[in-house]
Amino acid sequence: MKWSEPVQYIVLICILAGGVFAFYYVRSDTSLQFVVGTITSVAYVLWGIIHHALKKNLHTRVVVEYILMGAIAIVLLATILTT
């Protein structure tokens, strides 16, 4: 494991923690919560693609997996926030 791999996971933790804190900060406005969730999801997808590109194991399946996970998270969030 190179030194850059732990840094990549620290960046992921910062992305997710920042999303959680921002989501909590705008807890009174569901439309802003949706925006925060979407931005966090897109950042997660981009992180995953960059992470695998740096590891030199980026394949179409990996990209599709990250995009689908991000899309599922956004749909789930939209469903929860509208009910």
C-alpha cells in the first residue's frame, strides 16, 4: 500500500463527513438537504472513479457500479424527503 492510498480514504471520509454535517446544518430546508445529498453522491462517484484510476483497475463495470450506487442514493434520498 502506497502512502497515497490512505490519503485517498481520508479524502473519502472527509467527503462523507462533510456531507453528513452539511445535511444536518440545513435540516430545516428539505430542498437544500436534497442538494447536499446530491453533491455528496456526485463527489462519492467521482472519488470512486479517481480512486480506481489511480490504482489502475478502472473498468466500465466499476464506473457503472459507482454511478448506480450514487443514483440509488439520490433516489432514496428524494423518496425519504418527499414523504
